Amino acid sequence: MEERADDNRLGRYLAARRAVVTPEQVGLPSGPRRRVAGLRREEVALLAGISADYYLRLERGRDRNPSQQVVEALARVLDLDDVEREYLADLAASRPRRRRTRRTDRVPDRLHHLLAAVDVPAFVESRGLDVLAANALATALSPRMTPGHNRLRSLLLDPEERAFQQDWERAVVDMVAAFRHTLGTDVDDDRAIELVGELSLVSARFREVWARQDVRPLAGNTTVVRHPGVGTLRLHRDKLPVDDVVLVLYYADEGSADAEKLRLLGALERSDGEGAHRIAQRGTRAG
């Protein structure tokens, strides 16, 4: 994980975000001899109303505590949304470093009971996107929603998951950005360091998307997936924080063909003799 090499997270974020802002977005001519796709350092400084030397110090980590006014000006120039502005402000805040520890994620007992009670695909994941517990319908929807799997690793490395996602590219961009948002500025979590290091070695697409430093929550939305047994489903997905873990629910519009396909999937799962409420669960963090 690149954050472990040094402490210049603010500088890396500024550099990554100016690289994706085009001159046209801020009213500057692109010019035929331009060598960078995004903004130059001096252009960011000019538009933010600060000196080019000061901005260079920020990017290179020689000044890590800009004022609130400077942060707001940079956020405006870099066209950051509310979530990204908050992330930039957190990076710019002076906080003592926390000791690296390996988190132990435990699924509360009430979530195990809830997984058994709901009749929609549901599972529990850690902040590092490890699947910690899942109900039978979730594993019937996708075997990658089973304890022992990591949602981000599966998405990037498992060919079956790529086929499962109708818009795989969009799913990758959204999940990587959500993973960075979940971590926030707490990059000393050993599990996160391990996962980012692994994916950086084996996935060129992960390296490209991670380097953009996109930050946004993966909250409620609608996704389209392709199940080998029941076909294409358009499902809503909600992610609900519970203590230190997240409950993920997939469900269809009531009375829709997609809802009927979920009922068929449940019937197929029960016909395997496993029982409608078989729970795949693990009370500690997936490895």
C-alpha cells in the first residue's frame, strides 16, 4: 500500500485529483503543446489564489497543514464534491499517527438472526470488504458472497464475478472508490495494507483506479447482475452500518419479474436439501 512508504497522503491526493481535471473544466485553453492531460501545478495555484511555490510544497509534503481557506480553494479548483471535500479536509488536518493493528471484526449475534429471518439475499462484510456471514439466498445469488471471500478481490480477479456484473467496469470504479472512502485517512489497518498490496501486484486495473484516488460512499443504488440459473436481475442494494461491520441487502421491486426470479432462486436453493435458512457464517474476520 503506497501510504505505508511515507506520510505524504495529502500531496498524493492533490496530484491525483489535478490529473483528472481538464483545462477546459476550469476555463483554460488546452493548447496543442500541452504535455499533461490534467492541470499543471502552477495552474492549480493560480486558480486557488496561492503561490506556485506554496502549492509545490503541499504536493511534495513539505507543508502538510494548509488553512481551511486554502483547502476550500483547492477543493473548488479540483471540482471536488462534498464527500471528496471532507476527505481532503481530513487529509489536511493534523492528527497523531495511530499504531498499526490488525482489526478483529465480529458479527453481532443479532445480525446472524436477521440473516436467517430475511427472505432476500443478505450478507455481512467488514470495512475491508471481507464477507463475514451470509444467508443461503445470498450464496445462491453468488458463491462469492460466502464467508472467506473478499468482495473487491472477487470483483477484480474472479472471471465468474466479472461475468456476473453487467457493468463490470462501473462496479470496479465504484467499489475501489468506496473502499478508499471506508478507510478514510486511517490507512494503518494491516488488513487494508495487505489487500491493497496484493491487488496492486496482480491487477493492472486496480492500480489504475486506485491511483486516481476517487473517494465516494457505496451506498444504496441499483445494480444489474447476470445469474447463470435465473438470468438477468435488476436489484436494489442497500448497505447498512451496524457497529463495525456492514449489512448488505439485495432486493427487487415488489411484484416485478426480478422479484419472481429471486423467489425462484430461493425455491431452487431449498430443493438442494440445504434448507431455506441455512446460514453461512463466520464470527471473526475473513482471512
